[in-house]
Amino acid sequence: MNRPLLFTPWQLPSATLANRIMVSPMCMYSATDGLAGSFHRLHLGTLSQSGAGLLVVESTAVSPGGRISPNCLGLWNDAQETALARVIGDLRAHSPIRFGIQLSHSGRKGSRLVTMPSGSRALTEAEGAWQGVGPSAIAYSRRYPVPQELDLAGMRAIRGAFAAAARRAARAGFGAVELHGGHGYLLHAFRAPNSNRRTDGYGGDCANRNRFPREVAEAVRDALPPGCILGYRLNGEDWHPEGVTLEESIALAGDLRRVGVDYVTTSGGAGSPGISPPPVTPGYMAHFAAAVRNQTGIDSVAVGMILSGRQAEELLQDGCADAVAIGRGMLDDPRWAHHAAAQMGCELAALPQYAKSSSSNWPGYRIVHGTGA
Ligand SMILES: Cc1cc2nc3c(=O)[nH]c(=O)nc-3n(C[C@H](O)[C@H](O)[C@H](O)COP(=O)(O)O)c2cc1C
């Protein structure tokens, strides 16, 4: 039997990954002063045994004002770099997975108190609220403060903060950096007409609105050493009449490819309130990935309700994507890729200490999923 495409190497311009499964970045809001600590060691240690080719660490702020909440990870100072380097260094000794990190700026959606599992509200002055920023002085909703419109010096500083954080990430041992350009955060806010009313060279038509995200990607590419993968997450479309369209996302993906971005993940939602998303059914955003892939040639990652290895394989075989990102499935089953492989009749290398549970030594998954015990 041929090895499923999902478990074949994924050759990107900058480097080759062992397979086409990525652990999607997921905010955990569990840091103090932006520092990775014992929770991150546990969480990332568990996910490092998933069998995926790439693990992208949660949205990590490039500056204090770029955090979503006071409990976000950060990567703007030496202590944060050292803490992440320690965690990643320890885990790399026990896992062949490539570690990536998602860098972000919250823009007009920051300064929140986030409580897990869900719920957030604006921070008060006494709790250390900070001033959000955006392309224009337009609040995300009535429950969010009005951001300060960025001037060119402010934009230059943020571009520099992304590049500096990327340099820190590479020094800390990450082999991939992903930029968070979706979900209503700063890079996305520049793209969407309902948050960007600028009249300078960064507002107006699609090329101008895509310009700041492209410049940030270019600055980060320049900051990274050769061989370091650069990815970019964007919203395929906003499901809002004044939001980003798929055509505009295709244009940005083409620009990103030209400045040396290796892959684009196409997500959706959270750009503004009042959106009309489609029903959240299996693979409901995969057509974004297909459009970006087929019209730009950039490596394309599908995300959103990809529930099984077989579903992922079908997306790849159909030419919709080059890889898949798995979010909640990985939290639910941190050995997701191993189990997907067993269900599809193949096996991934695992820790020698876990070898007794491999599909060739323990028939459990093969019996349950009928791939022959
Ligand atoms: C707890 C949680 C935190 C998330 N945080 C992030 C994040 O930091 N950055 C991001 O781009 N997406 C984030 N997402 C979105 C996921 O990466 C993913 O795109 C989404 O969950 C859909 O994929 P799934 O159906 O496989 O979970 C988060 C999702 C969850 C459930």
C-alpha cells in the first residue's frame, strides 16, 4: 500500500518537514510577564509527541502593547527569549518535531482580561489597561476601546518589533516563525475596509491595505536565518460586506510568496462583530486553501474542523492544500498524528519509551478502526 500523502515529507522553499500535519497555534493565556513556564513545558511537551511535522506555539506578542491579555506569551525581552529557549531546548532532546512560533500584535483587540475556557472583558486602569492601536481610530465593537490611529513612525516601530522578535525566536531554537495576520488582530485590521479608513498609501484599494502586512513579512524574512520557515496566517474572507474578500487574500498570498513566505494558512472569522459565517462543518474553510494554492502556487495549509487523517488525506489528494493544521483535535488527542497513521495502516516513529504502544506492537487502533489486527 502506498504511504498516504499526509505522511510524506513536506518540501517548503526554506526546509523540508517530516510530514504534512501541523499543530495549529493556540493561545493558552497562561504566562506571567510573557514568560514561558511550567504550564508551557507540560503543554508543549505533550504536543511535541503528537507525531506532527511542525508544532506552532501560540500567538506570542512582539511588544507589550501587542498582547491580547496580560497572560499572553511575549518575545520582546531577553528573559522571555531565555525562558522559551529552555523549554524548547529540553523538548528538542526528546522529539524530532520542528518547533515554530506564531508572532502577533493584537492591534485594537488587546488589553483584555481573558478567562479560560472562554470569556473576556476590557482591562480596567487599575488592572493595567493599555492603549490599543489600529490603522484607524475605529473600535472593534462597543465593548472595546477606540484604538489610536498609527502614524508612520508607529508602524515602523511595530515592523521593527516583529523583526526583533523573529531574531529572538531563531536564537531560541525555533525553526519556523508564523505571522498572525488573521482574526482581527493588527495585520488583519490593516487589510479590512471596516477597520482601515486611511487616506495615505496604507489605505484605500486592496494593494494599499495589503501593504503593511507585506512589509512586516518582508522585514521578518530579512531578520530570519536561511533555512528558517516563514508562514503567514490570514483570513480567507471575513464573511462581512465591509471585510476582506477571498480575491484580496489571494492577492496578499501572491505578494507574500514573492517576499519569501513559505506557506499560508487560511483561516476565517473574528475580524469584526456582525459577521455571517457559514455553518462550522468538517473542512468548512478548505476552499480558501484551495483557491490560494491554485491561484498563487504558494504552499497552502487548510485549517478548521479537520477531524481525521482520512479527511486530511482527501483534502491533500484533491489538491485543496499541501498540509493541514489541527487545533482542538490535538488538545483532545495529543498523539493525533500517530493515531491517524494507525487508522490509515501506517506507523510513525515514536519515543523508544513508547514503542510498546506503537501500532505494530499494540493492535488497539487497528482493531477499533478496522485496518487489520
Ligand atoms: C484554545 C484555542 C486557542 C487558539 N489560539 C489561536 C492562536 O493563538 N492563533 C491562531 O492563529 N489561532 C488560534 N486558534 C485557532 C486555531 O489555531 C484553529 O485555527 C481553530 O481552532 C480551528 O481549527 P480546529 O477545528 O482544528 O480546532 C485557537 C483556537 C483554540 C481552540
